[in-house]
Amino acid sequence: MKIGSLVLTAFGLCLSGLFLATLTRAQTVQPSNNDNTNAYPASERRAFINSCASGQSSTFQVVCGCTFDKIKANIPYSQYQEIARKLREGEELPQNILTFINECLNAPE
């Protein structure tokens, strides 16, 4: 799925908004196992994909799902919440998340 940098930029902007929407809501949801800082709430993936791909093609759903899976595998939930806080304060998406997006956009179909 080779997609140009313009789409990557647009998708990154979409994800910025997604993080603000999804993670603002997620701030009130705590993982069921407080001893595991990487434990994401069970509903988080579906909420992420629904927000990320809202009104978009099925390609966006695949890329959003892939991106979330990479985030969950590599970023503890507490850090995920911190990224949301920083985005609300106007910071840009971290490079590692942009890398995840790019990897998902360029993944073979």
C-alpha cells in the first residue's frame, strides 16, 4: 500500500485529532490491572479505529488498526496518555508514532 507523503501528512493530522478525541476520553478509563502500566482498556482499540477512520475508506480502518497495534506493542498506556496531554497542549505527534503510521501505510496489502 504505497501512499505519498501528502497522505502521510494528512493521516498524521487525522491521528493528531484522533489522539485528542480518543485519549481525552481514555484519560478517564483506567486499565483493569493497575500493576501493569502497559495494560490498555479493552475498548481502546475499537475507539481508536472508529475515531481515526471516521468517514474514511476501509483503507484507513486497516491503517488505523495497524497503527494502534504498533502503539500498544511499543508504548506503555501511561505514556500513551502523556502523549495525549502533550497533543492537547499543541505539541506534534512524536516521531515514533509517525514512524508507525508510515510503516502501516507502506505495509503490503
